[in-house]
Amino acid sequence: MFLLIELVGIFFFAVSGSLVAARRGFDIIGSMFLAGVAGLGGGVVRDLILDQTPATFTNPVYFVPAVLGALLVYFFTPAVQKLHRLILLFDAGGLGLFCVTGTLKALTFGMNPITAVLLGVTTAVGGGLLRDVISNVTPELFNPRDIYALPAIAGAAIVSLLWVLGWFNPVTGVAVAVVVFLARLASLKYGWKVPMAAGHWHREPPAPGSDGPQRHY
């Protein structure tokens, strides 16, 4: 069941990576590469930090969803674009599931709760971050009009707290994943965002020749 959930999540993240490749005008090889990065990147980084051989490299079945995602976009790009909202729906589900499984794996390997939270969030958002950096676009993680990482951070923190209190079990784990999933959907629907890094003092630079200090951002 765990493997099946991971494969489904990888597939939908892979589709998102291939869609980015299509929009950037990449070829099919680039599409498959981005599909693999988006679907597998977060888990690979997590396992390397845990000093483990990534599951992706020990079980070839992990590559199957990435290839299928790239082929789906190649043959049915118009149809996939029409299902963009559905892809976001499954992306939100993957975010919830992977922040739970990533945090849990870190805890079972003896990491402290704070480190486990960081690795859980890395698992959830790492693939998308790598995909966007490679594609030379602003990562969704840094999108000021979105709270992509915040639900994952909250979910990973709750998992760590439940683990410390001895209350973590399959039921509570699924409940956390559902909460993260719903929070992500709500952020998309209502346009939730977090404060800008510059704070209240952020202002546009004065026009050349006007009074006041010049700032360069």
C-alpha cells in the first residue's frame, strides 16, 4: 500500500514536470527528465541526507510513473491541460502524503523531531523546487501569491508532535495528510498568502533625481 501511494503521487508530480517541459518547449527527453525530477527529487534528497541508498535506485518500478507521465503529456497534451485543476488536486494530495511519509521515515531513522520536519517538507516540495530551478522559472515554493510550503510544514510538525507523544498511528497519519490536502486546496481557492520578506518598510525605489535614498532589490 505504501509503495502504491508513492507511485500514484510520483505519477501526478511527474505529469506536472512534463507540463512545465511542454510549456518551455523542451523535447521528449527533457520532458522525461523533468518528470523524474519532479516526482522523485524530494525523496532522493531525503534519502541521501539520511545516508541511505535512494529507493528510486534500488527499485526500478519508481521510474515507471515518471515515464508514463511524460508519455501522457506527449500524446495528450491538450487533454491534460484541460485537466490542470485535476492535476493540482492530486498535487495537493501528494503534498499531504509525502510530508507525512517523509517525516515518518526521518523519525524512524532516529532523527530528532525538528530535523524530521525539515526532511518531511523537503520530501514534499523538493521535487517541484528542483523542477522549477532546472526550468529557469520562479519556484512555486517562493511564489508570494501562494502558501505551497506552509501546509507541508504544518503537517510535518504535527506528525513529529504525534510521534513524540506516542499518538502517531495510521489513522492519525491519514488525518494529517487530509488536513494538509484541504489546506492546500483552500489556499488555491481563496488565494491565501504569507507576508512579504521585506515587511512593512518595503517601498518602490524613488524615481531617478528625486529626494530620498536609492535602494536596489
